[in-house]
Amino acid sequence: MPLKDSYVLPAAADMHVHLRNAPGPIAQLVTPTIRQAGIDVVFVMPNLAPRPVVSVAEALEYKRNLQAIDPDVNYLMSLYLHSSITPDEIRAAKKAGIAGVKAYPKGATTNSQWGVVSFEPFHDVLKAMEEEGIVLNLHGEVPSSAADGVTVMNAESRFLPTLRSLVEKFPKLKIVLEHCTTADAVDAVRSFGPNVVGTVTAHHLSLLVDDWSANVNNYCKPSAKSPEDRRALLDAVVNSNGKFFLGTDSAPHDISAKKGKGNTAAGVFTQPFALGYVLTALEEGLTRGDIASPDLIADSALRGFFSEFGRTFYSIPKATRNVVLKRDGQTIPESLKGEEAEIVPFRAGEKTWSVEWQ
């Protein structure tokens, strides 16, 4: 039995987005697609270049620039965990409404060259975050290392002891393990209390390692992995119980960065069609038998994963408007083109669910 042909759901909250530098050509192109997807709240990543967002002043300026593009989105801003951040800056961030601090492992992903080698130097900062209720958002991988036997396939699992150490040292710290890609990560998040949660992307619910090894537009960090891992992610969506919610990690790159010379940029662009991608992945999972029963894909599970669980964790109000999703209501374009940027979306050329605001 397939999914229904239409759903009426509360406006979604996407708790992991990349909008790039604003003002800038990519931000100008992709920011208007947030509401196109049925989303009205986004948690914005701070890994800009040539300088990440490391101060309250920079975060607020970035927010103003995004609001100038689309003022109808609620932008939850974040700081980049960096040696320049102090406990006083964390306290100032709380007063300014900054929602979280993102930790990147140094050298593991896009614009992570300023990232974390060890959490030990950040003890006082993390303690201040714990006291102030500011979220620690984790890119949960260790950098690839042939000497240490680490590749993209096991980098997330190798990070999980670090996650456990952080939970033990800071038991009241709110932590999000971002973009979970493995059964190990799902199990780890479920093993902790309610202050530790995980986000799941739209594309990891569909992709396997073979899909990105043959298509640069499917390549991202952390990378998609095995059928068993994908099955665990689908189960995390339909059996979330508040522990997992949507964080698309939509990561736009100009087509030249994906298909030009040198290494391809890591990132899958899903922003405009995020909810449809998830519904399609759930239906495909049901067809394969990865989801045991259509009853698991209940409206309550979709409301929670798309909207309610993320808002609750970040202590923001429930959605006040609904969106209507209709099967095969639109076709994903081959690319989105602006004056200075062209971005290829995930599953380009396929039919997907349309979105209408109520």
C-alpha cells in the first residue's frame, strides 16, 4: 500500500541548512526556495568563507542579510566553534537569541579548516553553553586517515566515543548529532537522554554508497553508506519519538565546483523539494520492505519529524500555518540558475510532491 496522494501538515522546520554568504549569488538563489519547500524555520550553518561566523555581531549581520532576501523565514543563527570564542561570547549569544554553536572536525568537510582537533580546550565554553541552554551542533565525523584506518565509510562511527565523552562531561548540555548516516549513530542517539537528539537529511534516506560514487551531485559529507544504515535512518524517521527530526544539510554548490577541475565539492542540494524527497524515500523504503508497515508512516510521525520535534527541542513555537503536499505535483528542474550561479538539485528531472501554503 503506497502513501496517500496528499497530506496536510504543519509548516516544516529544517534544522540544518547552508545558505552561503549573504549577500552573495548562491544565497540570493537558494534562500527564496526555503518557503517553496513548505518550510518557515531554518537553523543556519556558520561555515562561511573566507571567514566563518565566530561572533554574535557577525551572526546578527548574517541574519539581517538573509532577512533582506526573504523576511518571512525564521532564521535560527549559529556560531562556529573556534578558539576565539569565549564564555562571555556564549552568554552574549544567549541574550542575542543565537540558537547553537556548530563544531566541525578540522579538515573533514566544507570550510572546516578552522575546526576542532580536540574538545579539551573548549571546556569553559561548553560549560557556559550547558549553563545557558545553547545547543552544541556536531558534525559527527573524524577526519579520514589511512594511518588510523579511517575513511568516509567509518568516520562517523569512529566519532561516537567522542560524543559519549561529551555527554558524560556535560550531562545537561543540549547536543544535536547532525546528519546521522549510520545505524551506529542512530543507536547512540537513542541511548542518551532527551537532551541528545539527531537530525536526518532527505537525501540520506534514499542514497547508498554506490549512488554517490557514480554521481558527483549525490556526493556529500558525511557520505551515504550501506543498505543497513539507510534502513536505520528510515526507522529513525518513523519511530523518532522526538529523538530525530529534519535537518536537510542542503548544501548548494555552483555546478563548476561539482563538475570542474580538481576534487568535487561535498554537498547535496535539496532545499526546494525537501519534504517531497522525504515522502518519496519513505514510500521507496516501504516498497523495499525497509519499513514494515504503512501504518508506521502516520500523519503524526510526519508532523513530528517535519515540524514538531525540532521546534520543541529548540524551544520555538509551533507552526501557525499548514502546507498541502500533493503527489507528482511538480517536476524537479535540471538546475536552478541565477545571474552568477547554477545549482543542480537532487533527483533532477524526477516528479515530486508539490507544496501549497494554507
